[in-house]
Amino acid sequence: MADRHKSLSKPDVVVVGGGVVGLSTAWQLIKEGVEAVVVDPQPGAGASHAAAGMLAPIHEAYWGESHILGLNLAASQAWPVFAEQLGVDAVDYCRNGMLMAAYDVDDKALLDNLSDLHAQEGLPVERLRSRECRSREPLLAPGVRGGVYSPLDHHVNPRRVVAELLRRVPAVAIPAAEVSQNRVMLEDGQTMSCQQVVVAAGAWTGRLLGVPVRPVKGQILRLSGPEGLLRLPVRGVVRGSSVYAVPRSDGEIVVGATVEEQGFDTRVTAGGVYELLRAVLSLLPGLSEIDLVETWAGLRPGTPDNAPIIGTGADGIVYAAGHYRNGILTAPITAAAVAALVQGRRPPVDLSPFSPDRFAAAPTGRLPEAKPLSGVPG
Ligand code: GLY
């Protein structure tokens, strides 16, 4: 790695934002011999801390979002090497697939529609009857109507990913107040100069740069039980609502998540916790006996078309923002793309759908309408 002291005082690249996307980008640059520093008052404390860690290009595929599907599939292919470099066990990277289950007849109809979409897109999924779902995941309620198993959807522990990245990337724990192509002014009045600024500030990117990235609140729960209690990550459609439960190797299970347009509000509410517990215990009743160890809320960075913003803007700043529901999944491919852009190389994926300037026609002061989710949010 480049000399740490020199890197911190006058790096080649300053990455504003120390979530999984910013840290992965800085790490990629460092691996390629570029001196990169992250600026963030609390690296890893934002959306990455709340995320369940689903790496799910298939079960995140919705109608009208094939431009995002291509990026997500490329991201999924980048994960094995990324996890290998960080340590597969260290980050709890698990490749045993994911099951989406329908609770009642209406939920099953919705799931069938979704798996028609998967089939149209040529995605490898297996439709399962109720009994087949329960033999894959015995904790599922006997009344479950059927499901879809996706072997390509994997999962990881994002808190551990961030911890590993923070061991590899220098960070300045001061908020950024203003940014331009080559300078970051910090809130304490210091200025950092560099050759290129990258902004990966998650939900705060909109405030910093005036682009339409907004916070979309997600409340989550953490349960703790015996190791191996839940074999597979399960996503459920339960009476039209969505819920997921993602196991960790140590017996922890992350249950999520609400999808709320509440601005920069990270309160955990009784109603949010109630809805999550109601849905998950309908689907996986055996979880009612284990410990509830944490409630949390994070802010996903949403954009008007649900796609991320990756590329060089008219302002000369490189954007790596707005990853909405897929920041953990797309961090390695975003990092590779940004590292290529910064060094004048062709990115490994087509970034044209993700241009920072695609929202430029929107009237100032008013964000374009968010695209509604298609009934099966994760
Ligand atoms: N990717 C899961 C979520 O946003 O809740």
C-alpha cells in the first residue's frame, strides 16, 4: 500500500462516503496503486450497518428494471473473488441460494407472476410446491403455498465486510461540507486537494450535490438462536407484504425490512417492528422462541428510477451513489467501474443507464416521482 501518512495529507483520490460502496471503491483504487482516502464521520454506520446482506440479483429483479438486472448479475459474478480477497469466512459469504415463499393464494399468484418475469429474462429459478419448500427450509409454516428457489442469490454479513474494508482503507472521520472535482472542504475548515473526488455518500449524496438521491427508510430486526436454525435466506410474500429473514453462520437472523418515505428519520417504531414480526412469524413460526437482540433503522439511497448513479458528472465529480436496495451486491462492480473511470480506462460494465446527468431535466427543487415498487419489495 502507498505511504499512509502521505496518502492522508494529499491523496490521489478522496472518496466521500465510507459505506460499503465508498470503502470498496477506495480499496480497489489502493489495490491498483492509487492513493485513496475515505472521508466519513462514521464509516460503515449508515445503510451498510442496517443491511441484511442479500446478494440477490434474481429475487431483486422486478418488472421494467432489466437495465439494473444486467448490473446486478455482473455484480454477483464479481462477488466470489471480492469475498475471497477479504476472507470468505471473515465476511460470512454464503452461496447456498435463496428461497422466496408465498404465504397465501394471492401471494402465490404474485409470486407466479414474478417467476414468469424470471423465466422471460432467462434467469435460473426453480418453482417449488409447498412440500418442496419445506424440505429445503423446514422452518417454513406448513400452510405456505409454494415458492421459488434461486441458486444464484447468495448472502454475506455487511458489518463484517465493512470491518474488513476498514482494516485496508485509510479514513478521515470528519464530515465533508463541500466538494468539487479536485477538492473536499471538511466541516472543520480543512481542505483536502486531490486529482479526483469520488462521491459515494449514500442517502446524503442529494444534500451534498443536489442530485435526486433520497433516503428510503428500512427498519430491521436481529434475532439470535441456535446455529443452523434457519438453513436458507427466505424472502416471503405474506398477505401482500414483503419480509425477509437472512441467517448468519453464528445463529443470528436478520429480519427486514420496512420501505418508508420518511426523509432522514431513523427512529424505530412500534408499528414497524410489529409489521415485521407479524409477517416473519406467519412465515417462520419457529422464530418466535428465539431472542430479539436488536432493532435498527437505516436509510437506503433511492433514485427516481431505482437505478444507481455511477459515472463522471458534468461537474467533473465521479459519482458512486444511489444504490438503493443493492449497495452490498453492487459494491465490488461499482468499485471496479469507478477505479477504471478514475484512471481513464473503459469500465467493466456499460454505465450509460447510470449516468449522473440523466436527471438533469428534472425541475430544480422538486424531485421526480419515485417509481412505485411492484408489490414484492424485499
Ligand atoms: N436489499 C434489501 C432491502 O433494501 O431491504
